Amino acid sequence: MTKRYAPATERNRDAILEVLRGRLPDEGTVLEISAGTGQHAAFFAPRLGARYWLPTDIDEINLASIASWRDETAPINLLPPQALNVLDVAWPVETAELPAPISAVVNINMVHIAPWSCCEALFAGAARLLEPGATLLLYGPFRREGQHTSASNASFDHQLRSQDPQWGVRDLEAVINVALDHGFECREVIEMPANNLSVIFGCL
């Protein structure tokens, strides 16, 4: 059985979808970085109209799971998953044949379970792909002004750092500074259920 299931995805998908509906461009290809199980891709794609959805991940097990979700749900605008490591100097999608140009990048729950260099590489890669005015969305837990927004996030941060010292809930202000360094401005910060945030960036 290659299809994987993450309960948290079921809980947060409707709230994230509402954010996406109001902030993604009306057309083009949405590039999802670190698509995980593929549940988000299978849920979002058929509900986002004319936009194509391209899920990517570094992990072969996740890529197989994404393909299984795609085969089961079969939305016509959900593209086959592609391997992508944000730390690569060039991403394969930069030269891939796509049905429409990449007009947005979405990254859900990655920057806190990856080294900080992955956050920097995410914005660097998005800057290579996106035209001015395009959208990049981050979703997940963040600290604000150096403080956790809840006791549960503080506990989660401790758990992450005990697994890997390079992981951890990031300071939103540090992420915004990285974004600025790569030509993105923070347009909006949206409070989400379970003490998460959606952070919307625009390519300058």
C-alpha cells in the first residue's frame, strides 16, 4: 500500500483551501513544495478551477503516495508528482514541460521540519520561477517577536529540536527577512486553526 494518510491534513485542509481560493492567481500552475502524503494536492486541485496543481517532494515514499492519491481521485488538473530538493542549485521544474507557467508556490508544514537552509533555498528557487506579482504561500506554526504563540507550539518546538537540532518552529520575522533578501514582500499574515499561520508573500 503506497498511499499514506496524515490525520492533520484532514483537519486543516478546508481552512487552507479558503485562503488559497482568495489569494492564488486565477490561472497557471501552482507548484506545491514538500507535498507530503499527497492528500492536500488531491483535495485542492479539483476545487481550484482552471489552475493546475503540481505536487513535488524529496522523498520517494511520499512521491509514491502522491501518485496513489492522484490515481484514486483523478482530478484532471492534478499533474503527476515530481521529485524536487529545494537545496538543488536548479530545480527540475524550471525546465519541465508544463501545461501552464508556474504562477504560485505553496509550501505547507516544511520550514520547521527542515534545516534553515531549506527556507533560504525555498525563496531562492521561487525567485527563479515566479514573475513579479506572483504569490508564495507558507503555512505552519511560527514564533512571533521571538515568542511562541501557544504552549502547544512551544512543546512542539521542543519535540522537533530533540529529534534534530536543525529543526524547530521558526521566527516569522526571520522568514520575512529571508523573503525580502530574495525579492518577496510579506502581503498578509492570517491566523489559522490550531495556532498555525498562513503567510502570503508577493514577488517584487
